Amino acid sequence: MQTLKRAAAVVSSAALAVLTVLVLDTAPAEAVRPPGIPSLSTVQSELNQLTVASESHGDSYDRDLFPHWSSIGGGCTARQYVLKRDGSNVVSGSDCQPDSGSWQSDFDNVWTSTVSNATVDHVVALSEAWASGAWSWTTAERQAFANDVSSPQLWIATTSANSSKSDYDPAEWMPTNSSVRCDYVKAWTHVKYLYDLTVDSAEKSAIQSHLNTYC
């Protein structure tokens, strides 16, 4: 199954990435966005290939069906790894948990130096993924999706921005920071494509509109 192959690749690349980051004394000096955001032409092709279907199985969603913030190697969870990767001057303890640093929430263009205010958001929310096809996945596939540090699935966001975004799709919510909107919809589309997730008609129309407007 394509998703299982993709999950194995994610785990392998994540382990290598963790080993690379752990040898760094500090995170990048400037804010960075998640890896793997494709070009506009690539995303347009991916959007055209997505299956359009109504969401389903929403009533059976449970967050625990997606084992999240799992260890991805080097003693770090996926969340800790992203905070280290995308933060500035991050200092971590022996348990890999950041003790200090600065983080930019691209969604609202806010910097924070409070660790607890630097949340890690699934750009395609777990409940959105569930209703778009992940209800049929194995637990291992859902775990790979929830801890994917190799695609643009995990973004740093303030608690306020994370709460505002909730599990909305691009037809229902967009970042208040207009400068990130192009990359945001490209990331959303790419993640849906990577995991063979469906889009509903309103969602696809909104993505196309946002690509035309912001990219």
C-alpha cells in the first residue's frame, strides 16, 4: 500500500534528520518554514489529481487513533524535534525538551520565547485527515502521519493561532498573516496528495482560489 511505503520512508528520513539536528548547538538564526513545500506548478498538478469526495466517518474520530508526538529517534519526540528544527537559539535538556529559545508562529506572524506558547500544529488536522480517508488506515499509518517531520505537515503556531485554526480546511480558515498563505495552501495540498487524502468540493475550490490569489 502506498501509504505504508510512505510511512516507512518518513520514519527513515526522520531518524536521519534528528541525528543531523542534534549535532547543532543552536537552531537556525532566522525563522524557517517546514521542509518540503513544493513549487506552485507541482502543487497545481497535485491538486488536479486529488479525489473530490464528501467527508465521512467524522462521528467515529478519536484523537487517540493517531498516536502522536512519538519518539522519532535520538531521544526526541516529533514535537520536540520540530521545536528544535524551526526555532532560534533553542536550548534543550538531556530529555530533548526545549528549555528556552524563540519561535515564530507564521500563521499570525508572532514571535514567542515562551516554550508552552510554541505549539506544533498539524497543518492537515488529524480529524480532517480522518474524515478524508485516514479512517481506513492502520494505526501505524496514522502514527506516521501524525509524526511526519519530513513533509510540511508540522508547523509551529502560538496557542492562539492553533486554537483559531482548529480543524478547519482552507475553505473555512486561512492564516491572518497573508504573507504565508501561498506556502500554507501549497503545504496543505501537498500533504493531502502525499497521503492520498480526498478534498471536498468547497475545499478544492478554495485552494485553487488561494493559489491564484496568493501565489
